[in-house]
Amino acid sequence: MTTLSAFFDKETLKKFSTQTIIAGILMLIVGSIGIFAPGIMSLTVVMLLGWLFITSAIVQGYITYKTYSRSFSAWLKPTLSFITGMLFLIFPVEGVAVAAILLAAYLLVDAFSSFGFAMDYKPHKWWWMHIVNALVSIVLAILILIGWPMTSFLWVGLYAAISLTFDGVVLFALGIGAKKMAKEEK
């Protein structure tokens, strides 16, 4: 018995597989569009971040109002989240440059982490893949930083688009696998 079929009945696997295949195809489409239009994808990412910050500020503000309404310091986080979200929405081009710097910082932290994993896994098979991941992250971070802010539109959009594309491939494959499991289980 396979792993997924051990946890789910045939009907659940059918629903899961169909929904996962649809989600995978949608992510593949959006990711592919973003690869060919990274500037539009960059602006989309920044606008989404802006709305996420604003939504977060509303939720945080509500909780603060209900629990700590008299505390000045408790209002700092929702206020800063709201201001950050508004700045992303009002100045999306500058927001893309900020997102690029954050992406470079993330990639450098990812590289450091991958080197650590490589040292922990070293005696095991495929440990060197963590080194490869670290080196790719460092190269991407350097490319972002060298061209910053002029290449921000390219890198932010391309990174998001490639990530969505690969996530779409994984979801599609997972859905196909679940569909096969549902057919096998009788």
C-alpha cells in the first residue's frame, strides 16, 4: 500500500488528485507568463505584498484593540504593517527594489544554511547537493546585488515566476500520482 492511499480513501484521493492537478496547471500558466513578463510579475508580487501587509495590519489592529488598546507599543506593529503595505501600493517600483534587496538577503541566508546542511550530511549520499544549492544561491544574490536597483524588475519577477512554475510541476505530478493510486485501490 502506498503512503497516500494509507491515509486517504479512494474518493478523497480522486478529489485531491483533481484539485491538485488544476492547481498545478494554474501555477504553471502563471509561472510561464511571469517568465516571459518578469516586470509584470515583479509588480504583481509587490502589490500582493502590499495587500498582505495591509490585511495583516487590520488583523493585528483588531487584536490590539480587543486586548491591548491602551498600550502605545502594542499599536506599533499594526501601524508599521499598514504603512509598509501602503508604501508598497503607492510606490510599487521602489517596492520592487526593496523586494530585490530582501530576496538577495534571503538567498545569502539560504546559502549559509545549505552549507550547514552539507556539513551535517557530509557522510551521506547526495550531501554535495546542498553545496550546489548554496553556490547557486550565492551567485543569484551576487547577480541581484551587482545590478541593483536597475535589474530588480528582472530578478524579482523571474524568481517568483520560476518558483511558481516548479511548484506547478510538483503539484501536477503529485495529482497524477494520486489519481493513479485512486485507480489502483479497488
